[in-house]
Amino acid sequence: MTHAYVIQIAGHTAGIVARDHAGQAFRFFASNQTFHPLEGVLFNEPEQAERAARRLFKARGLLGPVNIDDLTAIGRPARRPAYAHA
């Protein structure tokens, strides 16, 4: 059984997922700042991590720094800046 997988998106290495010590999940380790919001996230299967990385990449449209508040595409609600008025 493989314990680590490389996740590549659009020819770029997003990171790796490695089985945790208990063997129950895979933890994401980002190798590119674009995918840093996924750092440390646990996934049941490597394919779930790849899908999350693809959604993140698509939401951003290109490789570059990512603000975790922008990640509505992977289920995290976007927060409004404190200075924004309703």
C-alpha cells in the first residue's frame, strides 16, 4: 500500500498527501504557495485532496498567493473585510 502521493495540477506540483500515523487519513503538504491553504488538511483518500487542489487552482485562475478567505470553491465561507459596509 502506498503511503504518499504527489498531487500535480496543470503541470505544477501542488504538494503531496501522506498517510497519517494512525493510517486513517492523508495529510496534505503544500509544495507551492498557491496551495498553502490546504496545508495540513486531512483527506480520506488522495483523490479528495486532488479534487480540492483542482478547485482551488480553478478558483484562482493562475498560480499565485492565495488568501484563505477566498476559498468558497472548497467549502470555506468567504469573510468580508472588517472595513466593508453592508
